[in-house]
Amino acid sequence: MEIELNAAQSVGIAAVPALVLTGLHLAAPRIRSLPLVPEHYLGSFAGGLAVAYVFLHLLPEIAAGNEAIGEALTDILEPTPLLELAIFFVALAGFTVFYGLERLAAAHGERDRPAGGRPNGDAPVDASGPAGVYWLHLGSFMVYNGLITYTMALRVRTGLLFALLFTVAMGLHFVLTDRSLQEHYPRRFGRHGRVLLAASLIVGWALSVAFAPTSTLLVALLTALLGGSVLLNVFKEEVPTNRTSSFGWFAVGLVLYSLLLALVTAVSE
């Protein structure tokens, strides 16, 4: 059910999921270490949720954005097959940028890490290489987080249940993203990276207060850019081949989220 909210109301309500996501970011290490929730079960369950979100909500949302761009530009440009691919090029750009940053971090980690990953058997080496690599990688995730909360008001206007499901999927996704960054940068990320990522969520929401996302073209482009980034991060972190995982818990998360999303979609019609 689409809710008739003005921009100010939707931005005000979006503050709640923004604060929830911020809290989950800060609490990620504690969530991963809960004694009754083994990390590989949590990771597999979160992976199922995120994959269902990608295929059943994110990809259709990007396609809908492509139609919106076509309508917005119909008086300026003549529709062509190439123009119809524009939104997907933006999504591809988001995917590629995050993949390149991930490979950059991994390459420096392998180059700077001794055999076994620990110098003299002591604490883990910070796989960050030059400080610029760390700040570039962290900065890209800060932009990523900011886009999530900047566009949150639009999800609220689509429907509160859609916004709730999105918040659940992204919250668990953040827990696993936190794990990846902690592994790449065990010293630097623990000191200030997590706090900066949490703060970027608040900044993204604050920007939506000052500059509400109302342009159809801008919203479609931002959604596509975010979508490409989410695709990379979901399949990199939440469909692991190199970590202990549970297909059963993955299937539970995927089926549960699919059913909830189908139910919410049916109710909203």
C-alpha cells in the first residue's frame, strides 16, 4: 500500500531506520560474537535475505528507474536502445568501482602480509598497505552508506513495510561488511573506521533533510549506482566459497525474505 506522505514526513520517518542501521553498524562485532548465533549460520541466513532482496526487489527497482529516465528525457532525447541501457551502465559502474577497490585492498594485503598472516606468530598484520588505499576503500563505503540513508525516504514513501524489509536486509548486510573490513584493516578499521561508517549513515539522512531527493532522474541514477554496489557486496560477502557456510540457513533466509516480500507486494496492490 503506497502511503501518501509529503517529503518532510517521509524524511522524518526515515530517521528511524537510519538510526537502527547506525546502531547495527556500531554493534556489528558484538552481534557476530553472540554465543547462541554461530557466525557462519548468521552469515548464511543474511546471505539468503540479501540475495532474495537483490533478485526480487533491487533488480526490478533498477528496471523501473530505467523507465522513469526514459519518461523524464522523452522531450529532450529520442528513445534509442542505447539510451535504454543507460541506467544499467550506471549500475555496472557502481559494481566495477567497488570490485576494483576490493581487488586493490586484497592485493596490498597479500603483498604486505607475511606467510601465515601473522608476524612472528603475534597479532594479525594490518592488510591495508598504504594509508591511501585504506581511506579510498573506507571512503567508498561511506558514500555507499550515505546513499542508502539518503534514499531511505523514497522507500518510506513506497511503503513502510518495504522500508522495514530493506532495513532488515541492509542491517544484516552491514554486519558482514563490517567483518570484511575488519579482516582487511584490523588495526585502522577498529580504531575509527566503524564509527565513520556509522556517522556516514547519519550524514546521508541529514542530506535528505537539506536536499530532499525529488528529481526522478537523480533518484533513478542514485538507485542504480547503489544497486551495482549492493550487487557486488552481496555476492562477495554473503555467498561465500572460502568460508564455512550453511546452505540450509541460506535457504531459510532466502525463502523467508521472498515470502515476506511477496506478501508485502500483494498487500500493497
